[in-house]
Amino acid sequence: MANILEVKHLDKSFGRKKVLHDINFTVQKGRIVGLVGPNGAGKSTIMKTVLGLTGFSKGEILVEGQNVTATKHASLEHVGALIEYPGIYPFLSGLDHLKLFATGDDQQHRIDEVVTELRMTKYIKRKAKSYSLGMKQKLGIALALINHPHFIVLDEPMNGLDPESNKDLRNIITKLAQNGATILISSHILSELEKLVDDVLVIDKGRIVSQSSMQALTDKGKKYLVIKSADDEHAKQLLSEAGYTLGEGSDVRILAEDNQKLMPILKLFVDNDIEILDIQHQQSDLETSLLALLADDQLTE
Ligand SMILES: Nc1ncnc2c1ncn2[C@@H]1O[C@H](COP(=O)(O)OP(=O)(O)OP(=O)(O)O)[C@@H](O)[C@H]1O
């Protein structure tokens, strides 16, 4: 599939401080790509350079095959973005903002659509100075989406959103991707990102630590068999004596091998008269996989 974004050997410094080191990645058309990493890793800086909002010292950025620099923005015509805090004028209403930003025909229809989808109808005519953090954030998202962009860059869009709004945003993004849009999104709310993204780019200290599909990243993590029993302490002791590797935590968490046999484990419970209340398989989530990757990155320094 064609790439909508190619970032090649990108270096960026602020003064003498180098913050991006030889960043290389591609984003395929129609994918939802998550940018994750610790505070200060370089996520916003990558997004800003991709959008031509800040210069860079070395490398190349191509959006739809055309170069982007701090002074060359032609290929960004069909790109929508929310970067850090949305730039909002306090004395204009949300609707005024949308009218200002909407271009081309069909403006009113697109405004109605995005306002309804983001459930902003109740306050869209109020001046933005009276908006809560979440309302401002939603207006920022609406502005990023209003012109039906092909490529959407969202830096921490879930900031300040309540769970219902997070779900709305997820549905909107999924629908956009199904209709062919490409999305690059950063968030610290990994549980939300996990439900949304196809691919994950992990950034640490200005370097790409990993680029893979979400599935591949979480598959690499450990898998556990979690058993809830009437006597977890006794069960843990018996399993440990039988040579099983147990995970951290108060519940009975057995590190699952490939083709793990359940029978001997269940027999251990039955033979010792320990009632089993529940059995689950647990796969590593994005947070666990990310922490493991970052820990490896510390070790290789
Ligand atoms: N305008 C600036 N001037 C100087 N240094 C900056 C500037 N903007 C960012 N930095 C530095 O660049 C590095 C990367 O910052 P960036 O904001 O890209 O990180 P981030 O991954 O988005 O972090 P967070 O998750 O906290 O938002 C940090 O060390 C930061 O201090």
C-alpha cells in the first residue's frame, strides 16, 4: 500500500540540544498510527516537523510524495491537525471558529456533521471563553476534521475528554480511516490508543525504538493464565512447588508457555481440593509491552 508520509533520517535540535536522532518511519494510507513514548521523547516535535511548523537540521519529510519543510507546505493542503493546545479565540463562539476554518462548498453541512458527531450542539453558539478544557479540546478536534482531510495529525486529542467523548472520538477516527483517511495520533492514554490504532511507533529520547503493528507489539509481550480460586495463597504455593513461573500480583498468574497444557494445572487444584472460581487468558496490553520495550532501551544504553 502507498505511503502517505515518509520521514527519512530526520534530525532536529533546539539550540545545542539534539532532540530527534535519525528518525525514520513511514505511514501507509488508510492506517491509524499511534505515536507513543515517555514525556519529552519527541512525539510533539515529530508531529510539528511533519506539519512544517518547525524546521529541522537534517533529513527529509514527504507527504503524499512531496517535500515538507518549515517554508514548503503545498502538500499539507489536505492535512488536518490538532497540535498541543488548540488555538482558540475566547470572544468567538465555537460555530464562528468552524465557519472561519471551513473552506469550499458544503460548509454548513460539514459543520453540522462534525458538531453532531462530537456532541457539541448545546454549546457551539456560546463564546469559547466559557468552554471547559474538554469542550475546547473537542473544538480543536472539530477544526482539525472540518475540511475532510486525507491525513489527520492529532497530538494528545484525548486530553481533557470524558469517557463518552473518548468513545465518540474513537468512533469518528475509525470511520474516517474506513473512508480512506490516514491518522497519526499521540496519546498517553494507552488503554484508549490500544482500542484504536493499527500500528504503533515507539519513541524514546528522540529515537524510534520500535515500529510495528499493534498486534505484533502486544504479541511479543508475556501471556498469563489467570486463575481465581477459593484459596489463592495455597494455590500459588503448590504451583510454585510444581515448577510453574508465577507473575507478580495478588492473583494466581501463571506464565503461559506455547501450547500450555491445562490439565495438570487443573488437577493440582482438584487434588488439593481448591475450588476454581474463574480462569482467564491474559495477553500483554499496550502499556505492559511499552514498558518492557522502554526498559530494554534503558539496558542497551
Ligand atoms: N521550543 C523548544 N525549545 C527547546 N526545547 C524544546 C522545545 N520544544 C521541545 N523541546 C525539547 O524537545 C524534547 C522533545 O519534546 P516534545 O515536546 O517533542 O516531547 P513529547 O514526546 O511530545 O513529550 P510529552 O509527552 O511530554 O508531550 C524535550 O526534551 C523538550 O524539552
